[in-house]
Amino acid sequence: ETLVECHDLGRDYGQHTAVDKVSFSLSRGEVLAFLGPNGAGKSSTMNMLTGCLAPSRGSVRIAGIDLLESPKSAKAHVGYLPEHPPLYPELTVNEYLAFTARLRGLRREKVRQAVARARARCGLEAQGKRLIGHLSRGYQQRVGIAQAIIHEPALVILDEPTVGLDPIQVREIRALIRELGQDHGVILSTHILPEVTATCSRVQIMFRGRLVYEDHMAAINRGH
Ligand code: ADP
Ligand code: ADP
């Protein structure tokens, strides 16, 4: 099942081309990394795939739906964890996830079940009534991932998902990402290679706005 088809995607900021001729596709069950240094164009690409940033050129289809023609129905298939998610430290995990479920258009009677399910999938069974502000960074990131999957999207996009976490939290979040990859398609952006080897089935290296390399991790690990 093809979840993303992206053709010649491009984005300019004024005279500066931040993303150029990006084409790729993604199937369910894949965890695809966009690896590249800061400024390579990863966040701009993520933001275009989620419909948060208008492309200057090119096309994106999500689950077969043209994102530019039918943004609302395409976006319903996408969950997103931005690099700097807004935190609501004074809300409980349940309150925050219920709020994001409503934002995603879930009917009131479905919210409780969706919150419980997202919590269970993200290892937050015991944290429902905790205040977000009282959680560790690692658990806050689990909450970030839980809100990204609250509406059971086909595609999950994670922008630098382990930045700022300690090594144990990094390991736990990476394990969670691998689990998500079994049911969803996952795209993540990162500037660190170990993130790719630990979590991804496929990598695309981005440099100065272009995809300069792509391969399956299995091929890289066997050295071809
Ligand atoms: P990455 O996520 O790989 O660090 P970005 O997509 O954030 O890359 O940035 C790619 C390029 O686009 C950089 O040169 C950055 O300075 C530029 N850029 C990003 N956002 C904006 C913006 N809102 N206005 C102008 N330039 C931007
Ligand atoms: P638990 O199951 O953690 O003991 P409760 O039985 O109090 O907690 O129910 C928690 C459930 O409340 C969550 O799983 C969530 O689905 C639901 N819920 C729905 N709306 C809200 C809300 N506005 N605030 C808090 N929780 C909500």
C-alpha cells in the first residue's frame, strides 16, 4: 500500500531554494529517514508533507489523495510530531490527548477510547492523570507521539524525534518508532546517523535541498 507519492517537490523562501526536485514514495511498514545536516531542507520537506507549508513546485499524494487539491481529506491520513511541539504543562495527559482528538475531528463518544488506545501504544498506561509539565522529557515525547497517532493516521511524520533526550530516553523512543513502523508508514528527519541505523528501514540523504542518496538499510548493512 503506497502512502506517499511525492513528485519534484520544491520550496523557495524568496530567492533561496530550500527544497528542490524531491521525489520519492513510501509504503506502509517502512520507516524512512531524511538524514542531513541542519539547513538541508528536512523540516521544510516535513512541513510540506503535512500540509503545513505550501510547496512552490511539485505534487504530494497521501494515501492516493492529492494534498494540494484535497488538503482536508489528505491531512486526515497524516499524524505529525513537530520538532518543537507546543507543550501544555498544566494539562493532564488525558486532557491534552482528548483535546487533540477533538481537534482531529473525532466524535465526542470516540474520544475516550482513542485516548486510551494512543496511551497504550505509547507506553503511557499509567500516566493518564499526570500533568504533562511533571513528566520527564522522554515521557513528554511519548505524549507528542501519542497525539500524532490519536486519529490512527496511515502516515506518521516525526521531525527530529529524539533531540534533547538522554540516552535511555533515546533508546525507548527509538523502540517506539520501530513499533509504529509495523502498522504505519513512518517518516522521520534527523541529522544523526545512529538514529537511522537504530530505527529505519530506508534512508534518503538530503543536502542543500536535494536528495543526494537513497538506499535500504538492509543493503547498506550488507555492504551491497
Ligand atoms: P533542516 O530542517 O534540514 O534544518 P530547513 O527546512 O529548516 O532545514 O531549512 C532549509 C533552508 O531553508 C535553510 O537554509 C533555512 O535557513 C531556510 N529556511 C527555512 N525556513 C525558512 C523561512 N521560514 N524563511 C526563510 N528561510 C527559511
Ligand atoms: P483511567 O482509565 O486512566 O483510570 P479514567 O477512567 O478517568 O482514567 O478515564 C480516562 C479517560 O478519559 C481517558 O482514557 C480519555 O479517553 C477520557 N477522556 C475523554 N475526554 C476527557 C477529558 N476532557 N479530560 C480527561 N479525560 C478525558
